[in-house]
Amino acid sequence: MLQNNKIGIIGLGYVGLPLAVEFAKQYKVFGFDINAKRIDQLRSGIDHTLEISEQKLKAVTTPVCTTPKGLYFTDEVEKLRTCSIYIVTVPTPVDKNNRPDLSPLINASLLVGKVLKKGDIVIYESTVYPGVTEDECMPVLEKVSGLKFNVDFFAGYSPERINPGDKLHTVANIRKITSGSTPKAAEIIDALYSSVITAGTFKADSIKVAEAAKVIENAQRDINIAFVNELAMIFNRLGIDTSKVLEAAGTKWNFLNFRPGLVGGHCIGVDPYYLAQKAQEVGYHPEIILAGRRINDSMGSYVADQFIKKMICKGTSLTTAEVLILGFTFKENCPDVRNTRVIDIVRRLEEYKVKVHIHDPWANPDQAKRAYGIICENGESKSRTYDGVLLAVAHEEFKAMDLKALCKPDAVLYDLKAFLPDELVTARL
């Protein structure tokens, strides 16, 4: 019976923690993370990602590892040894040259290999290019454990589809792709996820098919956003409001409702590079995928330049100008600042010698300071007036702010997200 399996979840971030909580309602789950501080916080019911409430976390958490079900947090590898199913949910970033960085995945495989036993199943959820699970991770597991893949242990791939900050499309409410390294493993893995995913599952033909399906999901979104970003640049030259164009075009039933903006985070802004890397390895140079990436990677500088032009037209002296950026996270109503492209706006504005202030009630201030050297002023930032205000992230809190009170008489109010009322806004993307 599936309920007799103990599940070890490796990595307790935006993906791993919600999954662990869902499984813990029916199974014994060992939530593992190498960050001891994170483990201590979770034991206390605190989730700094804000994906799981304290009430929901405490409802499934158990302080001992011997209970028949529930979630036990640990940073000790040996505690995982009694598990028969391991689910790896670590990040898969890119390096400074936009090349896939598989080191978190390899390190997680090294860790699992130390406790792997005959009959165990290892499932990966991290976004990768086709072939990583079987060609990169399995040799690591074999070497460390001394076991033989598909003889002594088995593998699967079930890509995550978490949308950070989205309280409607939670892990149980999103249909799950599953796959296994053998037909029997595929059946077990599909049954495991089916037991907790109310939206149902889709069993892919192979692990490589499941890996490819995941990586094209975000590549497709990236390309569509790049298209409307390019439209915004064209319409800007034509003096046409892009948001009004998209509103009109959206009245057609099959028009895809994408909006221009910054593309950051740990998925859409990263995953296309994984697919491009694999394509280049097999001798194909992708055109559309990388063209979309170039457009989206350039949007921060483009927005900053347009903002500056509007300020110059107002007669503002840039050497003494102070501007306020509203929002620093990679998306609205979410504390995650990883790979936020708002930093591109900040750096470009600093090249103009403009003094930049940042207000973001959601951003994790420690993470912003550590990763970017950025200080989110928040309370203090609302006590002065500015030569320009740029709304970069559409946090709901910004609707209630008196933005006019923050603006000097000739200030530019730039709405990157088409989020604010028309009468307030000087310019939009």
C-alpha cells in the first residue's frame, strides 16, 4: 500500500514545502533542507515564502519522526534513511553567462545516494532540459549508493507547476505530469501523486517527454511576453497606448491575453536557457527562443530609458533628481526577489546618476540586501516627494497609496504594469 511509504522531500522552498504539506496529510513525510535556519523556522510554523500559513503548517507538523503520518522537518541526512520515496525539489538556476547550473541538482543527488536502498524510487521535480534525470542524476546515485539504476532502484520525473503567490492554483489544484523509468515505476509514481492531487495527473510516455513538456511551458510564456514587449516598443514610437490596443484585441475569443513587462523569477526567465543549451548540444541553434530572451532581458534598461526621457521632457535635472520605484520582487504579491529584473531598472537609472529609492512591502529585505545590495526603505520612502515615481510591480497595496502626494509638481508617474488609473499616470510601457 502506498500509505506505508515514507517520503523524503529534498528542498523546502516554494516548490518543496507546499508539496510536503500536501503529502503529509496522508503520508509520513521527512522535509529536508540544508539550511538549518529554515528548518528551525518551519518547526516554529514560520514560512518566509508566505506560501503556507502558520495554521496549515502546524496542522501537519510533527516534532517526532515515528508518527504514522505528518511532516517532520530535519537537516540531518541520516533521518532520511527510512524513506522509500525521495522527491527532489531544488532550484535549477543559470550562471552569469546564462548556462544551466546543475550543481544544486547534483548535490541533492549526492545526498540521496548516501541513504538510497534497494527498491527505492527517486523523483525529480526541478526544471531541466530533456535527459538530465537519466543522464546526469542517475550516474551520481549509482556511484554514491553502489546500486544499479532500474535494477536496484528506480526514478521518475514530475515537473513542478507552482505559481508563487497564487492562492488559487495551489499544488493540489494543478494537474500533474508524472513519469517513471520503468512501466511499474511510472504506475507507482502516478498513483502516489494521484492520491494527493485533486486536479488529477497525466502520465507521460517517458521521463524525457515529461522533462521536455515542462521546459517548453515556460519557454512558450517567455516568447509570448517577448512578443507583446516588442509590440509595446513599436506602439510607443507610434504614440499609441499598448494597454488600450491589447484591451481591444482581447475581445477576440482566441486572442492570447499576455501583457508587457519584466520577465524575472526562477522559472520563465531561466528555463528557456535550459532548452536552448540542449538544442545547441545536438547541433541546432534556436532562433525564436533566444530572440525572445534577448527582448525580455533588455526590458529593464528600455523602461529606465523611457522613464528618463519623460523626466528630461519635464525639465528635470537628472544630477539632483530622486526617483521612487514601487516594487522590487519578481512578481506581484510575492516576497521572492530571486532573479528580479527590477534590478535592471535600478542599475540603469544609477548610470544616469539619479538617486533611486525603493519601496516594497512584500520584498524580503534581508534577501534583497544580500543578493543585490538593495535597501527597501518602505516606511521612510513614503515620507518625501520625488521627481519621478515608477511602478514596477503590481502589488495590491499600491492601489491604496496616495501616489500624488509622493510626486513633485512636475514629476513623472510611470506605470510599467498598466495597473493604475489613467488620470494618475504620465506614461506607460
